[in-house]
Amino acid sequence: KISALAERMRKIITNLRAFSKKSPQATTLTVCDVNTLVQDSLALVESRAKKEQCSLYNHIPSETLWPLNQTHFEQILINLYVNALDAMAGSTKPVIHVDLLDYNTGNLTLSVSDSGNGFAPDIVEKLFTPFISTKEVGLGLGLSISRSLAKGLHGDIYLASALNKGAMIILEFNHD
């Protein structure tokens, strides 16, 4: 397990270096089980979630297959989970849900939602701008990098409000 995590960290660092250099790097896509990738990425934040008494729910059905770059997709999800955990710090019943909104031959749409306070209206337009952050600690690069990674996977990220007034991030991927 440690070797697999070390290899995952190596891939993430390589990808972040390539991103910072803005070097053109072809993203290799392979058909992946989205449920497995969501479960694996949730496992990486599980210890922090337990410490903060946050419940994590993966509602992605097994055999939800889609061409993705595993490392890039997991990096996007981990960033979204960490942002959600940060936003819910001090909440009485923090919860993160990952849901499948649309899955057909041309589209895959997922949501990551939390039970926090949602997005402040005055910051929403700026959240994808590098070095803009609502956190006291943080560089404000997570959503910007995540959007770039999503675009490399033929997708994009959108901000929304969850029905329970928390934050919701929509991940939408399309076939070319």
C-alpha cells in the first residue's frame, strides 16, 4: 500500500511540475471504473474525515466506465474533498457525497457536494482564479489546477449549490 501511495505521489508531482512549466504533455486516457477511482481517492482522505467525524458517501455505481487519466482524475477529486473538509471545519454533521448525475455514451457528469455553508456570492466568480482563496492557509491554486486537469480529460468543473445549502461541484466529461 505504501509503495502504491509513493508511486501515486510521484505521478502527482510530475503532473504538477508539467503544469507549472505549461509544457504540452499529452494526457493518456484509459477506460477506468469511475466507482473504483472515487473509492480510492476517498480512501486517501479517510483518516482526516474520521478525525473530523465527516461521513463520506460514494453513490457511483460499479461498472461506470469512462476514458480518464487515473492520476489526474483522482487529483481533482482529492482537491475537491479537501476543499469540502476545510469548508466544513467545525460543522456538527459534516458529510461529503459523490453522485452520478448523467452517464451515457457521450457524457459523464458527477457531483461532489458537502453539508457546509456553500459559496459566498461575492467570491464565486473568482474561485477558479489562481491565488484567490477563501482559506487562511492555502495558495488558491487547487481549483485552478483541477480545472486545467479536467480540461485535459475533455471536461470542466462548475460550481453550484446543493439542495441542503452546501457547496456542490459539478464535474462534466464529454467524448470528442
